[in-house]
Amino acid sequence: MVKIKKYSHEDIKGAVNELIRQITQDGWRPDYVVGLTRGGLLPAVMLSHYFDVPMHTLKVCLRDNIDTESNCWMAEEAFGYVSEDERDVIKSRWDTKKRRNILIVDDINDSGATFEWIKKDWASGCFPKEIQAWNSVWGQNVRFAALIENASSEFDAEYVSEVIDKSENDIWCQFPWEQWWK
């Protein structure tokens, strides 16, 4: 039987504060925050306001089989893409000095599929297409954060507020924005 674990607004505030503590302790700062629809939006807004940086959204809905959205401009900013106009000065298609620090946020990292999808999408849809070249981006200037991480997830986010283990306890995390009218 699935046990429902309800989170309050105060729980979320505490979880976001924990993410802020970890990010600040790392000495890393995002240039902007990306909130994954739907669950990552509210924590992303909170982080965006705290760090005083813009927030953008990315639609990745693997669980509900809803359309997902590729986003090459974020991938290009992550890798430091140089436009045709700038290539006269910089003799390469890429400039590591132009790389943007991007924090990608979701409410739960359950299986890791959502974060993995983003990594594969960005690496396959934008230059360079060699997955190896992206190793200098992941965990460096592009980092992932989740309020809750399932210990059995196949993806480890850099920043996590709470770890649960669904292999030991079948838990459904219910966030305050999911059924606020009840």
C-alpha cells in the first residue's frame, strides 16, 4: 500500500532554504534558474528571487506522457556557443568564458529519467554532438536540484533537500501545490 507523505508550504520553504545553503556553501551561483513544469516551478521561483536571477521554464513531463520541449538556446548557453558574428574575434564555435551557470530544479528526482532526458536532449540536439564533450558542462556550470530525491534514482542531483527510499517504503510525495483546494 502506498503511503502518502504530505508536505506543507513551511516544509517547502525549509527545503528551498536547504538548497540555498548547499549552493552557497559550494560557492556556486546560477546565472539563471530553470523550473521544470509543473513541480519544479514554485521552488525555482523561490530560488530565482533569492539569488536575484531570472527564471525560465522547461516542459519535461515524462510521467504523464505529455509533450516535452527541447531547448537548444539553454544548451547553447550552457556550452558557450559563439554566434557567426562573434566568430571573427573568437576562432571557435565555443567559448568556455561565455558559459552560463544554469540551475535546473524539480520537486522530486524519483527515477532520474527527467534529468537524464534533459542531458541527452541537450547533448544530442545541439553542438557539439559528442556526449564526451558535455562532461565539462554537467556538474560544473549546469547543475541539478531537487527538493526530494529517491535513493534508488539512477541520477544524483547536486543539490537535494531530503532523501527518501521508495525501495524500502512505497511513498507518494504530495506537495502543497498539487491539491491546495482540499
